[in-house]
Amino acid sequence: MKQKLYLGLAIFLLMFFLLFRVWPEWLRVAVWYVSWYFLVFLIGTAILRVIVWFLVFHVGIDFWIFPNYWADEDSILDSFRPVLSCDRREDQFDWKMGVVRIISVCAMANGLNEFVKEPQKLDDFQTGAAEAWNDVFEWGQGKFLGRPDNSTQLQT
């Protein structure tokens, strides 16, 4: 009985997703928003975890948010367990890594100095990033909802 229930559920889900074009628009928009913000969460988490690791790396500690984030051998939920990981690096007192860390701090300070000297650069960066983000969102929404795109047609 359990197998028949799973089979029926699998057939229903298959038909449900194959008939995507006949879904009502509100449902397609809802699926678009859920998938978009899930993608934003995944990309944002990946960027945040690298930034946090990079900042803590300079004191010789491996600190990770979601250390199994890229682990393919586990289930999807196991990618988010444990939430934090903190280990002491083996090269914490190595002089070569000390030089690398000092150079890295100098490079970050130089980059920060450039943005502080000319705040317009930071404003331009934020404006460009926001415009690119909105363009990608609108393009994806148009493709996802099946709206016609005339940008690829030949002009006569």
C-alpha cells in the first residue's frame, strides 16, 4: 500500500511540473519568488561564509559558517549542520603564513583606503550592483513566466 501511495505521489508531481505552462499566473509568480529568494540565500550565504573566514584567517583560526556547505556526499539538510566550525590552523605560527597574512592585511587596507578617499567609487559600485541584480531578476522572471522576449528577433 505504501508503494502505491509513493507511486501515485510521484505521478502526480510529475504531471504537476510537466503542466507548468497551464498553471495560473499567481502560482508561477509564487514559485518564481520562492526559487529566486532561495537562490539569493544560497549565494549570499556562500559569499558571507568566505568573507567571515577570510577576516578570521588572519589570526590563524579556521572559522566556518556551515562547514559542510559544499559537501556532496551528505543530504541537503546535512549541508547546513553544524552551523559553525572553529579550528586552530596548523600553520598558525608559521613565518611564511605570517608573511602571507601581513601582505593580505596590507592589500585589504589599501582597498579600504581607496574607497574611503573617493566615496563616489563605492556609490558607483553599489548602483551598478543594484542595476545588475534587478536586470537579472527581471530577465529571469520573464523567462520563468514564459513572457515573449522580442530582443532576439530579427529586425526587418
